[in-house]
Amino acid sequence: MSPVERGPGAREPGPEPVPPRPEVEGLTPYVAGMSAEELTRRTGRPAVKLASNENPLGPSPEAVRAAGQVLAGLHRYPAVLADDLREALARHHGVSPQQVLVTNGSDELLRLLAETYIRAGDRVVVPHPSFSVYSRVARLMGARVQQVPLNAGGAMDLPAMAAAAQGGDGVPPARVIFLCRPNNPTGGVFGAEDFARFVEAVPAGCLVVLDEAYKEFDDTPFNGPDWLDRCPGLVVARTFSKVYGLGGLRLGYGLAAEAVWRPVLAVRDPFSVNAVAQAAGLAALADREHVARSVELAREGRQFLTQLATELGLRAYPSQGNFVLIDVGRDAEAVHRALLEHGVIVRPGTSFGLPTCIRVTCGLPEENRRFAEALRAVLHQGDGA
Ligand SMILES: Cc1ncc(COP(=O)(O)O)c(C=O)c1O
């Protein structure tokens, strides 16, 4: 039948858009901050980006070389389980290769865990404020997400999280708990004794996902993988996006008991980790000098940013990450916009529910100084007041 023959209001034949799953309807796309290139174009002067906790030194030159060497072989599919990198990571962490799963960024790892383990209606406990992906992947699976506020120091409140996981009074125990150490955006950490008490208190059948994306910058002796033997339901998430400076390649990994990975292997896409990422990751892992320089730079940056905040009479959260959360005591969005005018990009805390805070990544010394100058000028002008 031609459109002319059908009456007014009649619908076109053929497929129509269908609504997404109800769990998807409540989700919103990730909103990325402005890139340095965009701001440079806008202001006509080189911009400084201190907004995404990237490594200001860039990737290891060894990683760049290794990435280049695989380009001629790109007609071949990559190794399904990134065998060489998996073995190197196993050696690095003192675990077996079967305990390592290499993924397309740790974001993919978090989603895979949710897809494999979270059932519609399950309770999932997350810290707040923290990395938004935990709630997102849990909601995607139809979970009921319970947020547990951080303690006053900006670290996980482990006793409160364990209590939330236990449920009781008709509330079922949680299926998954996400922990972030050092926590994004505060940089806070918990101690080994608190964690020991926490693992004792977590109910059976609850997976504990410990995200250590920033672990390499942390000066405290706590190390998630050391707990794997004691905690068969523990997953440690790590990434190559931070200290290794490979965010653009999308490479992360998880460490857990082999039994945790068995069902995940059936869920994952076989070739999600590309050949360039595998080769670069292997070289980056071996370049310990680059890692050491990156860690040292972050330490100096933390000190500089914390001291700056103190001098300006602002609160800086104690951080073990490569970033510092500063409470500017006024509308952070306005401060963020004013800093853009000075060519500096930071992350306003609004999306974390922290409307008076900005999260500043530790940059190169000259980048930190540019930020300091800009912040002083913004506060002096009363911009964002
Ligand atoms: C706490 C935390 N976990 C995971 C990630 C994501 O890492 P990836 O780039 O490996 O997906 C980030 C990125 O900012 C993060 O802050």
C-alpha cells in the first residue's frame, strides 16, 4: 500500500524505534570535560588540562615503541586473553596467570563483573562520592544501589559499608560491594586493619570489588592483591590509564581467584583488548623507571597543591592519588568556568555531589604553577563568588 492510500495518522510500515530496557532509561551518557586542544583553540594560548587524572609525562617511550612495532601485523586478530601481558602481570603481582583478566580499560572490567554477577533487584553497595561507573553498571543490571557516605577524612567508611552489605530486617544481603582505594575524587585511603575487619564482616555470597586505579601513587603499604588468598570473593581492579599513561589505548585488568573469572570468560567479548594495547602494556609494565618518575611527580604535585590550598585558606583532602580535591568554598562550576578563561581545565565536583569542590590532577611543575596563578587570580577577582 502506498502512503497515499493509507488514511491520515496511519503509521509507515516497517520497523519502528523501540524503547530501551527500563534500566537503561534512567541512565545518562557520560559527559567528558573539555579537551586541552579545544580550550587552546578557544583562548589562543596553550591550555593546561588537569581534569582527568592522566599522567602528565605521557606514556613510557618504550610503550610507544612497542605499539609502533605491532602496526604492520594489524591484519591479525589479537591474542584472546592477552597471554604475554597476562603472564607478565601475574609475575608482577605474584599470582597465577589464571588469576588475571586483561580488559579494555578497567571500565570494561567493572561492566563485565556487573553483567556476570548482578541480578535484577540485587542490592549493590557503593561509596559516595566515588567513581560513577560503579552505580552505573549496577543500575544497568537492574540492581538497587545503596550509597554509603565517605568518612570525614574522605575515605571509605568500611564499618558502615559492611553493615550496609549485611542487610537484615527483611533486607537481603548485598550481592556486590565496590570499594575505591585511593578514592576518586577525594584520594582517601583506608588501613589494613580496617580492611581485615571489613572482610570478616562482609556476608557470604557478596563479591567485593576493590578498585585500585591509583594504587601506584599511594605511599601506604596496603596492597589489594596481597588479600586475594584470604578472600576468595575479592576482585582487584587495576588500570594502565593512570600511572602508565595509556588512557587512550583502553587497557585495564582484574586480579581474582580463577573461579571468579570462569563465568566472566563466557560473557566477555573475545577480542576486546586490541593488539596495540597488549604490546604497549607489556612494555609499559617493564619500564619501572617511567613508573617511578611518574609516581615522584604525583607526590610533588600533591604536596604543591595541598600547600597552595593551605596558603589560600582552602581545605585540601588528604590524597594518595595523582590528584587533590580542594574545597574552594564557593560554586565550583563558576570557579571551573573562570579557570577556563585562564586556560586551565579542572574537574568541578558537581557530578560527584560536591558543589564547592574542584578535583585537580597533579601536573608537571609548570602546569601546577599555571593552575596556582589562575586560582589565585580567580579567587582574587571574586570570580565564582
Ligand atoms: C577509580 C577509577 N577507576 C577506574 C577508572 C577507569 O579506568 P580505565 O581508563 O581503565 O577504564 C577511573 C578513571 O578515571 C577511575 O578514576
